[in-house]
Amino acid sequence: MYSKILLLRFPPNIVDKAIAVNLVKRFDLSFNILKATIYPRKEGMMVLELTGTKKNYNLGIKYLKNIGVKVESVSHDIRKNDDKCFHCGACTAVCLTGALYIERPQMTVAFNENKCSACELCVLACPANAMEVNFERGILE
Ligand code: SF4
Ligand code: SF4
């Protein structure tokens, strides 16, 4: 399976079309919308994770470009804001890779970036919004 995070920009004339649904139906791709700002009759923007076979992924990208969607690749990483973290430990309960862990004996929560899979479960679990998602954009050829 091939998976990539993309930033899609929709011109106003196609913003109402069920583009994401077409990616599923026509190209057997699955998607996970990470962020969306779409207003009827205005330009829209969506960050989504697109997953499927490499062949179908490429066909899906071609379809998007053909209908006038601007496509950029986005990589994202997770950071822990130590100014906000109060070491409650909630994130360590949801982190499946062990990237967030409790340091003993001081009982503080530490973050090992190298183990992070960027699943974002900790972002939802943190009551202090200390786990932050950073997006980096690049034009998709
Ligand atoms: S859930 Fe948030 S505040 Fe609590 S330890 Fe994790 S990062 Fe820190
Ligand atoms: S994004 Fe996922 S893997 Fe990374 S620290 Fe958060 S819960 Fe752990």
C-alpha cells in the first residue's frame, strides 16, 4: 500500500463536487481528512491522507489535476511543546510505539521523535494541546 499526505486546493467552480468520494469509487483509494476549509462557491482547501496501490494513487492524482485541483505534497511531524506539557501522562497511554514514555524516577514525560509514527493519537489525548502537528509543503510533480 502507498500512502501520502496531500494539500488540495479547489477552485470555486468545483468546490461542491464530491471529489474525495470519487477517489474512493473510481480508484479504490481510501482517505483520511486531516483538515478542511471548504465554503460553497469559494475556493476550498483540504489536507488529506490518501492511501491505495501506487498505480491507483497516481491515477487519482491525475484525476485531481485534470479537474483543476492543485495538489501539493505535505509531510508532517509531531513535536512536544515542553512549555505546555505538565507531565500528566495521558499521552503515554495512547502512544503505541513508545515514543512518549515516563522517565523514572523523576516521573516526567519524555518524547523520542525517532520512534514516532505520526499517528496523532497523542494530539487528541493531550489536555494541554502540547503535542503539535507541523506540516511542510512541497509542489507535487
Ligand atoms: S498528555 Fe500532554 S500534558 Fe500530559 S504528559 Fe502528554 S504532552 Fe504532557
Ligand atoms: S503521534 Fe502517535 S506515535 Fe507519535 S508520539 Fe503521538 S501517539 Fe506516539
